[in-house]
Amino acid sequence: MSHSTYNKQWSEAQSALMDLLVQEMPAEPAKPERDRLAAFQLLATMYIKYIQIFRRLEMCYDQIVHPQKRRVLRHVLDGTMGRILELKHEMVNLEFSEYHYFDDVLSDLKLTPNDVEIPIPKYFINERNEALKEREKLLGQILTKVGPQDKDLKEEVKMSFEEAIRLVQIHERARQGRLRAKFMREIRRQEEIERQAQTHGAPTLDPDVAATRIQKIWKGFFQRRKTKKEREEEMIFIGMAPPPLPPSMKNTPQALASKTEQQRRLTQKMHENEFQQALVTIKDKIRETEGPDMKETMMDQIRQWFIECRDATGKFPEYPDEDDGGSAAIFKQKDPAEVEAELAGKEDGKKGKKEKKGKKKKDKKDKKDKKGKKGKGKKGKGGDDEEEEEGWKMAPSNFVPTVNDATDQFKGVWQTRNEAENFPQKHDGELIKEEKRKEVEEEIRVQVDELMRTELKNLKAAVDREKGGKKKKKSGKKKKKKKKSGKKGKKKKKEKDLTPDRTIESLYEELVMQGVIVRSPQIKLADFEGEYSYLGTTLRQANIEPMPSLSDVRRLVTEFGILPLGSPAVHEQAPLTKSILLSGPRGTGKKMLVHAICNETGANLFDLSPANLAGKYPGKDGLKMLMHLIFKVGRALQPSVFYIGDCEKMFKKKIPKTDPTDPKRLKKELPKALKTIKSEDRLLLVGTSRCPFDAEMKPLVGCYQRMILIPRPDYASRHLLWRRLILKNGGAITNTLDVSSLAKVTDGYTPGHMFTAISQVLTDRRVQQLSKRPLAAVEFIAPLARIDPIYKEEEEAFKAWYAKTPLGKKRAKAAQGDDEDGGGKGGKGKKGKKGKKGKKGKKKKK
């Protein structure tokens, strides 16, 4: 697409954002919402609108080549991304569920589920491409030094001399048998041809009859082929069959579009380099040409201020400190007397700070006492009236001001700017001049302040000499008073650095050689296929809690894992997610999601699974060193992901004595280390578990902040997975392959099971035979029969476990409360609730 198309997309996204900001920042504060469903409807609508805006902004930021526009776009993109995460957390707290269904909102806005799929910004990887390549190169070099590990090599099976001879004989006899069978088949076919020639003899059919038969067969064949082709074209046209793949993949529209996008990214880099050079050259030019005039003007203005203050107050003023902005305070539109009064007020304010602090403490105590007395009086009479009347209110946002600033910048600079002469979309020199002029002015002001302080000192000294030097002592006393007297705050104890003399590179190399830092396979989140849950809203309306779909899982991993890790600006201000637990049956793609998080954000992968750490860093000192190393390297080379496989073993009550991995080793140290993670640390702990119900719930919940349940796929997801996996493995979807029946039959099988069956059926030999013998659904039944599916009992166990999690308990409690409210007659639900509370209070008093 052209520059104007992306500019138009940006403009449309900004106009939609302006409409939302009017709703976000109303002139009068909004009234609390008492209806929980209405509150969720409001949040869901805003959430979907922000996602639509985010999709447009992400596309524009990826393809717009103008360096100054990209800076504004990045600002608004991060703000929108953060606001989406805030709204998500609001919805989770309101509904007590991490999975949400908004079919009614989508139908009102005339959108499809694909329209609200959250894209992963490409700048997470593109802007760190060189650093990631260097890291991959270093990792490759270290791994080649280490070589293949012993545990990966299988022990050689020793074979006796007699067994080896017997094996050779079996294979040789089989080879000879195949050759003999081939020769005999050819001999029999030749004999059959000769026998037919002897019995039939010469053809006795009339030539006209023979010609008619040939015409009949040919015309029938031709018409059938034509009808089949027309039917296939019709099915492709109405979207019931996939279009045929072109002979060469280079000339497809998708390939050409991706080539154009890549070309635009190269143009971005060129324009960015030119912009960085222009920043330096334009600043130097302004300093040379306009710098001397600026200096003279400032000095004249400050001297004029000296004279005006002397005329107004009868003495020369005190020069503002560097902390107060220096001479910048003088150039504000104020009278000399006002500036002098401000400076005097600051000195008096320092003296009165202690007195004010004492008064504030007393006032606070008085207020607390009054509130306590009021609270005691209200408790017996149902004192929770105010809380119930308040209802739900939107929490204050950290990102709306950011979005608003970026929107104002767009309106002030880019909305009405004429760019007719800037066709290649290079940097705008006038905008750079405006910015750099301010920077040069600040630099010159610092120099001018030093000169003018000296000049003011000399003036005061000359005046004091005339008056007998009395004012010198006073000024000296004033200067002494300026010294700050304050108690130093208690410094927090810093963690002891166990490796002060070692570089990050050496620590990184040690962790790679120990197998703690591992290479992540190239898996993207888009490879985790899954369809949207179309029955979610219907089931919830019927008070049946639906199992999440694979599409919901993908969305949660994006929101809790990928988006915060990828952007430092978002991670610092968004609600902090330190750890995620991915639980689900075998083959659902838990480890695949861990690798996807690492690949989408460019994160390092630290494998802290018990099986991987067995025998490494033994003892208490070794454990301390391990925790120190992973967190030191993880913070230095962030973003970083700490992965623990089979994490339920860490919190089991009893561990078999035969288990050599010591899974409880990190049980105490890991939660302590997680508490040290701050908003600026882009670190994430991800645990995976096949049977989380074996672990104790309390310590598991204490370690993992978010718990994501990955179920077996539903019919829609199975249908999608069969089609995609068959095509990926070299197969072809034809009319002979009944995918619908295959999806129905394979209920209970996970994507991992499907992949295993497809890889067993679609061998290289079978792929070559597809043109002659098309693929059939029956071929997949035999390999699937050898695999145990996920039975209903196991799924029920996962459901029961998820209901015991904190969020599951809250949701059950909220649903129970809604049922009680619905059961009240004549709208007395709330009064009934208060009455119960009152009775409880009386019982406690007794």
C-alpha cells in the first residue's frame, strides 16, 4: 500500500481514539454502575474498540516510513496496548473469570471474531533484530563448544556375531524373494497377453460401430471432466474449497505483499539513519548561527530584571538556584516584585515545614478517631449502605493520559500538516529546528547563569562597599540558612552480589554450558491454532460454565505474557503479571506456548524444570548461586522467561523416594525471588502441569499469579486443526477426505495426538502418491486407535481443580449471590442481604 493509505489509516484510528477519549475523560465524573452486566457490557465495548484501534495503529507503525510520525505512533501504540491490558484486568475483576464472551457486542458492532484478534506488534523483534542475531550467534558458538550431551546419545546395543549373520541373511533372502516375485509377475502377464491374442484373433467389429463407441466414451469422459472442473470452481468461488496452490510461490499476491512490506522496513532504516544525522547537524548549525544572539538577548533580559527588581524593592534580587530552573524562572511573564516574593516565600516555606508536618499528623489522628467512632455506630445498623450504593466504578488509568498527550500531538502537528512536497516521507527539518532550538537555549542558559551569578555578586559587592559592608554579614547568614536539614531515609538492603568480578557474558556462557539457558525452537503464537468458542455466551446465559476454547487460551497468553514482556513502557505501568501457570492434558500445546512467548518477544529461555536441574548446583550454596545467576543474567538481558515443566511436583505432599530430580528444591527460594521482581524487570515465570490437582492449592496459588486452563479442542477447533495440519505436512484437502466426520470421530484427542497420527500417515512415499491415490479419512483411524484419548473423567478432574482456584471460588460465590438476588420477591434482595449481615453482627456481639 502507498504512504497516503497508511496515513489515512492512522487518521481514522486517531479519530476513533478521540471519540473514546471523550468517553474516558468526561466533563463530570460518571455515576457508579450498580448493574454488573451493564458494567461488563461497557467494558467489553471499550475493549473491542481499543483492539480495533490497536490493530490499525500496529499496521501503521510497522509500515509508515516517516521517522517523526513513527515516534508519535509508538507513543500512542504503547498507550493503547496498555489500556487494553487495563480493561482486561478490569473485566477479570468484575466477572471473576479470565475468559470472556462478547458475541452480542460483536453482532452490534457488525464484527467477526477474527476482527478482534489481538496482533503481536512486529517491532518487538524488528527493533532488536541485530541484538537477537548476535545473541543467537553467541549461543550457537557456546553450544558447539559443549557438543552433544551424553544423555541425548543412546547407548549402543551390543550384538553377537551369530545374530549379525542371521540379520544379514534375513534381509538378503527378503531381497531375493522380492526380485523373484517381480520376475514371475512379468512372466504371467506376458503369458496372459499371448493367450488373449490366440483366442480373440483379428478384430471383426465394423469400423463405423468402432468409431461410434470411441466417440461415445471420449465425449462422456470429456463432459465428466468439464463438469468436475466447473463444480470445483464453484466450490472455490463460494468459499467451500481452498484455492489451488500456484506453481511458483514467488508470484502469489501474498508473496508480493510481504516483499513490499520488507522493502518498506528497509526504507524505514534508511530514513531513521538520515534523521539521526540531521539531529546532530541541525543542532550544531543552530548553535553556531543563533547561539550568540540568544546569549546576548538572555544577558540583556537578566540585566533588565536586576534593574527592575532594584527599582521595585530597593535591593538586588537573589539569583534562582539550578534546581529551581535558574534564569528560566525569570523569563516567565511575572513582575520583578512577584519573582522576588516567590524566592522569599520558598525560604520561609523551608522554615515552616516542620511545624506543618506536626499539625498534619494531629489532624490525621483526629480524623481517624472521628471515622472510627462513626464506623462503630454504623456497624450494628447495617453500616455498609455507602459501599452497596457506590456500585462499580472504573479504576483510574495510567495510560489514558499517555494516549491523550499523543492525540494532542497528532492534532497539533500532523492532522493538518501539508506534506505535498515530502513525497518520499523523509524527516521534516522545521520540526527538528523547533525542538533543537529549545535544547540549545537550555544549554546556553546554563552558561549565561554562571556568568550572571558572578556579575550579580560583583554588583552586590560594589553596593555593599558603598554602604559600609553591613549587608555582607546578613547575606552570609542567609546562605547558612539555605543548608538543607533533613533526616536521610533508611536505605534498603541491597542483595549481596555473589559474582562482582565476573561479566554478564561469562555468566551467560556458564548457564548455557550447564543447560539452564536453552535455545527456543522457532515457533510463533499463530502456530497454536484454535477456533473461537461460539457457544460461550449461550452456555453462560444458561448458568453452565463453558470450557475455554484454544482461541481464548491464545488471547490470554498474548495479554498476560507477550504484550507486557515485549514493551518496556507498557510493562512499567500496566498491572504486573509475574507468573503464569499453563495446565492441561498431554498434547494440548503447553510447552509450545512457552516457546511462542520467547520467540514473539525475543526473550531468553531459562529451563528450571526439576529434571533439567538434577545434579546441577548442589547444596544450599549452589542453590543460592543458581538463583543469583538466573536473576542477574535475566535482568541484564531482559526480557527473560523462567520455565518449569511439571511444576505440580514442587508442591506435592509426598514425593516418591525413587525420584532423583528433587523437585521441592526451589519451593522456598522461588516465591522469595518472585517478590523482588519490580515493574521495570521484564521477567516472567511460566509453569506447565499435566496434573495440577496433585499439588497443594495454597502454595501453588502463592507462586503462580495467573492460571490458564488449556482444554481438549472442541469440534470447531478440531475441524480447523485437521485441515491446517494436513496441509502443513504436505497433504491435500480433496472431496474424498471427509474432514467433518474426522473431526467428529476424534472427540477427546488433542492437537498433539492429531499431529502424531498425521506424521505417521503422511510419509514421503505417501505424499508422492497423492496425485494417484487421494487422501482418505479412514487412513488416520489406525494410528489414532493406538493413542489413548483424553477421557471425560480427566476433563472433569481439571474442571473441579479450576473451580477450587481463587478466581473459580469467587466466580461460584458471585453466581450464588446472583441466584439469591433473583430469588427475592418484590425487589427485596438487597434488604434481605443487609438483614443477614445485621444478624451476624448481633451474634458476634453476644
